[in-house]
Amino acid sequence: MTRSQALALVVAASVARPARTLAQTLTTVRIGYAATDIGSQPWYGKELGFFARAGIDAQLTIFNNSQAISNAAAAGAIDAGSADMIQMANGYLHGVPFGFFAGAAIYDTAAPTLELRVMKDSPYKKAGDLEGQPVGVIALNSISSLSVQEWVRVNGADLAKVKIFETPFPTMLPGLERGTIAAALISEPFLTASYSETRLLAKTYDTVAKQFYVTAWFSSRDWLKRSPEVTRGFTSAVYETARWLNARHPESATMLANLTKLPVENIRAMRRAVFGTNLDPKLMQPVLDIGARYKAIERPVVAADLIAS
């Protein structure tokens, strides 16, 4: 073997070895997510390679909602997921050892992805008009139902006379058309699709705050304590994904269509979720405050107490 051939082998080995080592040292993290615009952040992160770049082998499992994700984490079926502040606050008050470590979806009044809508020919124009009428929300004792209650209250209507019912998003527009509900808090992708038949009654989330975290990333505090490097890598990956998603709606629309099986034209037309790139307690506290006001949380909770150090 000539000197140049030997040198070439040494150089080739020095280049190839790190690649093999990287593949061998990816840490498996089991992640729960929902196949929705605000819930699919980790799916994008895996598809785009951001998790792998951070040293994480993301093993993804789809759940129907954040409550199911929280239950799976409590059962030890997943390592991390996203949930809302009310869920985590109730768990915290009951000694469940979960903590938030990264921000996820943000509500922004400039681009709301959820609105209280009525039919275009509806006689309901103000909060008082809903007294004695049924209103549909996706879940009771959630930020959706609490925001409707707060909007009714601050606008001078009798909250006790407004009937709030749990209504799946796909059935909200048919319910409005049939008159079985007077108003509905509709979210994307159903929101934009309803515009030809409905009109805006209120942006009820504005009564919580003009901007706040709808969800944030959580795990058990023990897992976070045992896995500081993995936690940092996870946080880096979801924030890199957030920046990509916030800046590239056309590209992500095609990807989301493949995930949800919805027509890509519908996704391109709808308002898209905004994702945070930090975890600011000030954007968490408004949800906790309204949760305590309406007893969805047993007693007041300080946002900083829900964040894992």
C-alpha cells in the first residue's frame, strides 16, 4: 500500500465513523401528538429531520386530543406531549409530577384560528341574545368553554341562562344549519369552510388575553431531570420546527394535507397555527387565571410553578 493510499483510508475512516456513531447514539423519545394543525408540530419535526439532527429518534403516536395525551403520559406510554395549562394545573394540584419545558401553539388575536360563529341570517347579534339558547363548544371545563362564559359575562348577559354544550367540530355547522345550536365556537379546518354560511359573533379567546399559549410541551419532572441533554435537544427541535412552520405555510400545507387527508386547497385557505419559540410564564398565566375564576382549576396556580427547571 502506498503512503497516499494509506492516508486516504485514514481520512475516509475519520469521516465515516462519526456518521455511524450518530446513528447509533440517537435517543428514543416517545411523543404523543394530534393530527391537527396545532397538534402536529412533532410530526413535522420528524419529517423535516429536526429531531434526528438534535440526536433524537422520535417515536410518534397519534391521540384524539391533549387529554388523551396527558393520560398516556401518566400511564407511562409516552415520554412527552403537549397539553393545555388547565390540564397541567389540575395535575399539579393533585401531585402529578409533570412539568412544562417548551412552548407550543399560541393564540394570537391577529390571526385567530377559532371563533364564535352564528348563521348569517341569525337574529343573534350580542351576548344577551344567547340567553336561553344552546351554544356548542368542543369540550366543557376547557379554555374554549371558559372563554365563551367570560365573553358572555363581560358583555352583560346572564351566564346562568346560556346553555353550553359539548359539540364535536364536524357537527357544529350542521347544528347551526338545523337550529339545534344558536352559536358555535368553531376551529380550523372547519372555521374557514364555514364562512360562506356563517358570520362572526365574537373572538371569545380575546377575553382571556390577546395572546397566550394554547398548549405547551410537558413531561414528567423525573424524566426531564434524568435527561437534560435530551430535553435540550427536544426543545431545540420543536423550536426549529416552530420557526420553519411560522415562515412556510405553503410548504407545510401540502405536508398537512398528506397527514390529515384533507384537500390541500382547504388547508391553504384556512388560518394556520402560530407556534412559540420560548416558554414565557406571562403567556401561560391568563389561562390559569380564568380557569381558577370558573373553578375549572380548584385554586389559583402560578404559571412558574408548572415549568420544570
